[in-house]
Amino acid sequence: PVQGDLFFNREQLVSKIERFLYHSNDTTIILYGQRRIGKTSLLRKIQEKILHKKGKVTLFDFQNKADFELPQLLTNFMKQIIVDLRLSGDINKEIEKQTNIEDYFINNFLPSITNQLHKDENIVFLFDEFEAIISNRNLDQTFFTELRGLGEKGSVIYLTVSGESLFELSFHDQNVLSSPFFNNLAQTWLGVLKPEEA
């Protein structure tokens, strides 16, 4: 992925996504497009922009995690959050002690972060290769419902990137379209750069 000054000709889309993040009622944004079109680079640019504004953001890649059991997935996710938000490394030790990772994630770990947010402040979760998690047969609707619940509390916004649209993702799992995670959702197609833009 390209970053920094090497990232070019996506600024209009970046600005559009920033408006979604800060001035929209949508709590889930799906960005989709074919492979090697710059989706991961765009996520990193969004992360850079949010950090520049002193915001809270974490980038988590679902690639190679399509077969993860839920505890393994959440453990990896929490450890990435700890790194990205520069939280105390002691939390890793606390995670390792847990016998119910899902309960700890929902009722302890995330509240400890969201409770520190200022009024009207959100944490943004950037999810790369989102189609991998949709096709993960170890996860049921409870997982997405709980993610959705965090968004409804007004403290979490999701920006996901995928090689497929929401409709196409539904072919992996027929319950996708009915999942509450995808309520209040905005979709944006990331197309190929025009010759004059490249």
C-alpha cells in the first residue's frame, strides 16, 4: 500500500468519507472495489487523517482470518487496538487471563475505551478485507449484532473495505442483508483511476 505523499488523486473520496465519519447518521460505511485498486492505501490515508485530528482509530485486517474462532479473532482485534491507541501493555496480560473473551471484549475492554471519549467523539474502526469475516462460518449473527450495538450507542463508527458490494457479500451468507450491523449504512464504489488522474 502507498502512504503519505505517494497517495494521490483520492483526496476527493477521502473528503467524502471524512464527511460520513463526522457529519452523517450512518455508522457503517462499506467501500468496495476490485483487488489492487487502492482500498488498503485509502484506509491508511483515512487513519492518518484521523490521527492528525487527534482522533481515535484502529485499522484491523481480516485477511487470513476467515477460519478464526471468535475468541482468537477478538483477541487479535484487541491487541491491534492496544497498539493503535497506544494503550498500556498490561492490558495484554489481562486479556490472557480471561476465560470468556467475548464477554470481556463487550463488557470490559471496549467500555474502558469508549467511556473515556469526549462528548461527540467516536472511535473509528477501519476493517480491511471485510469479505473474509462475512465468509467465516465460526461467527453467527450475534457477533454482528454486538458490533451494531456499539455503533448504536454513538461511540463507534465502522469503515469497511471489501472486494464485493453488500449485495455480493450476501451470497456468502444469506443473513448478511438482514443483519442489524448493516443498518444506517453507506456504500461507496472505489473505481479505477482515470488516465488523466493517474
